Amino acid sequence: MNDPHRKGAPARAHDVRDLLRELFPETHRELFGEQDAARSAPPTLGLYPVADGRLALVHGEQLAEFTPLDPKTRGALHCDLCHYTRSRSEAALYRVQVGARRTRYVTLCTATEGCQKRAGTRGLESLAERIFPIEPIGPGDH
Ligand SMILES: [Zn+2]
């Protein structure tokens, strides 16, 4: 039943790899883990509606909260993500706290799903580059 001639060459490369993963998970992660992770799971990137009309920008482990403001202008708004020109009912100005004393203002479509589709991953990446990294806000910095 255990005939090596019928089974062909034992221990092909991927078998060794599976064995490594089982017996030495640490070593396996060092050798293959990061490559595998990068290939199979790109970092999360997207805008997600949260409570009170706010949006959360998530990029991997990082998160920024966008708080809607009442725009002072009465004219059209220009979305910083999909770069469409929107009326005041279709977009909003958001404030993002990026550090203890640093704030960014971003105009985004309120219908964020369509906006993100128009912008695509590239658009979201360049928005994330403008926002992240966020400086940690210390307890005495309010
Ligand atoms: Zn937009």
C-alpha cells in the first residue's frame, strides 16, 4: 500500500512547504508568510459610512474619521476623490483630524459608494496618502 514506485517522487517542493507550515509555523511565516499575505490579502482600503453622516477612511491598520461640515460656499463643490463637480446636496466638506493641531479638509460625494467606484483604487490610494499617517494625539493635546 505504501509503494514508492507508484506514488512517484516523494517530498515535492510544495509538500515540504506544507510540512514546514505544520511543524514550524514561525519559520514558515518567515520564509513564505509575508509574500503569501501580500498576494492573497491586499490591505483594506475604503471609505465606510459610520454614525452621524461621518465617514471612516480605512487603509490597512490605519483609520481616519471624516466629520461633515456645513460648507460655507453656496456654489458647486469639487469632489477630492472622484473629481466630479457636485451640487451642495450631492457632496459635503469633511474635516479630518490628522494630528494634535493639524486638520485637513476634504470634499467628498455624500453617496460614497458611487464616488469610490468612479475614483477606483488609485483614487483611494492617493486620498489615503494625503491623510495618513495620522499623528498620535496625546492626552494633553486637546
Ligand atoms: Zn466623489
